[in-house]
Amino acid sequence: MLLTLPPHCSHRLQPLDRSIYGSLKTYFNTALDDWNSSNPGRSVSIYEMGHLGGLAFTKSMSASNILSGFSSTGIFPLHRNIFEEHEFLPSDVTDRPSLPDTVSDVAETLAPKPAPVQACVSHLSPSDIIPLPKAGPRTNTVQKRKTCKSTILTDTPEKLRLKEEATLIKRKTTSKVVVNQKNNSRKVNPSHQRVQMRKS
């Protein structure tokens, strides 16, 4: 079955928007808050994001949650009149306002509107009472990668080149091992050699 949605109505007709994404954000924020409370002063890196996202994903992608997304949009079970007409207004061709009818309407739309009065309320935030722990400065751990072109690795010339590189690396590592073994061989003290020669 091919299903098309009217434009600008995914907030009402898209099952993922109706049931999955909201709970996914909630569960992810909960997992992130738990991690922050158990790791004070540390910032979340990409290595923790996968674990936290996995926790949120498994909780939000339940069968009941997915089915409720389809039923709340009226897709399955089919319910044609689940929404009223005003809920489809965002799918109109344009959101341009209609032209004013009279000169007084034009003057009314162009007249400056007074700024809303805001009440001055002094309050303290929780961070003013108990400041949050500060994370240390980020370290630059960017590794330079070897530049290479996109190639077909199963191509014969490419396979030969990769084999040559592998043999060169192997030779270098074996030569380093041999040099290290020679350097680590037991060194005899020359004065000890002289003492043994006198005894003999």
C-alpha cells in the first residue's frame, strides 16, 4: 500500500512524529540526566552517545508504541474522520495573509503595536544555589589520516599494491624486533672477563 501525506501535516499524520520521536527524546534525556548525575564534571563524548541512544531506542521502539502511532493518525485501523477540517489548514498552498479590505484595515495592520508589559520578578535558579561542576578543557585528539583515493579493492593492481604495502610493513616490524633483541642481549662486563681469564 502506497501512502502519501499532505504537505506540512506530518505533526498530525506521521506515526513516528505522533508516538515514537517524543518518547525517544524523553527516554534519551532521562538516560543523559542519569549519566550526568553519575559522572559529575565530565562531558558526554561520542563513545557514550551510542550507549545512551541504544537505551532510549529499545524503550521507545516497543510494539505498543508503534501501533499507537498508527492508530492515533487514523491510518490503521482506518478512521477517515479522526481529524477536523481546521487541522488540515497547514497544508494550504501558501501561508500568506489575505489582503485587507479597507483603508482602515491597512492603517490598523501598519500601526505599531505596544510592547507587552513584563512583570519584574526576581528569582534564584537552582544553579545559583548549587553551581554545576565544571568540565575540564577539551583535548585535541585529532589523528591525521592518510589521504587516499576511492578505489576498487578487489581490482588486481590494487590487490598487488596492498600486498606490497603489507610485506613492507611486515619487514619493518621484523627488523625492529631483531634490532631490539640484539640490543637486549646480555652485556658482559669487561672487568669480569679479565678476572675469569686470570683464573684460567
